[in-house]
Amino acid sequence: MSSANYYENGEKKSFYIRDDIFKQWYDMRSTVKPDSSAIKLLDYLLQTPQRILQSFATGEAAPFFFIFNTARDFIQLSVISDVYGNWTLTPISMVKAIKDFAKGVSHIYKDDALIEKQWKMVWAWISCTWRKVLVLEK
């Protein structure tokens, strides 16, 4: 018996099937055993290009990822947010979003009471969230 895997709603599931059906399922030659190092090496080699591409796409290997991602985030914020765009993209909504972002950055550099209050709220939310996670894991 061999273990075959599939994904359902993003969750990996496994089941056991006979070896002859396993070979047909994965379209394998009879000379290769299901759990052999050749299969593991082939799997690694086939996933390597995908891993490289993913690292350049998500920022680990792309130092300027934040520039493109920030522009995309501003556009998305300007369109989707009820405060700025309400599902319409206008230059005014972009200007409002950039203006509010600049205000936020200036508060960070001033290190004033408003940013102190925001950090307290963020840390309270994080600690509350982790407390819930830790309680659920027990």
C-alpha cells in the first residue's frame, strides 16, 4: 500500500491505495518505487524553478518589490476603500490617500502622542490575537 495525496480547500489529505493503482495514479514506470530517492529528487528539481520565481515575485530576492507593491496598494486602497474611492478610481481619491499616508509618516518622525497611542492599540491587538491563538491551540 502507498499513500496518495491531494488537496481539498488548501488542506493536504492522504489516502492509501494499492501499489499498482498508485503507479497508474502518478503515471510511473514500474522500475521506480513510490518512495524512492529518485522521485524525491525529481520532485525537488521540478519545484526549484517555481521557488526561484516565487522568491523574486514576493520580495525575498527583489529589493525593489516594495516600490511596485506600494503603488499597487495605493491604487487598491483608492478604489476599494469606503473612505477614499468607494469602488471608483479618481485622482482625488489617490491624492487623499497619499496625503493621509504623508500625515502618518510625519507623525512617526515626530514621535508624538498620536503615534504612541496607535502603537499601544497595535500591540494590544497583537497580544489579544496571540492570546486567542494560544488558547485555541491548547
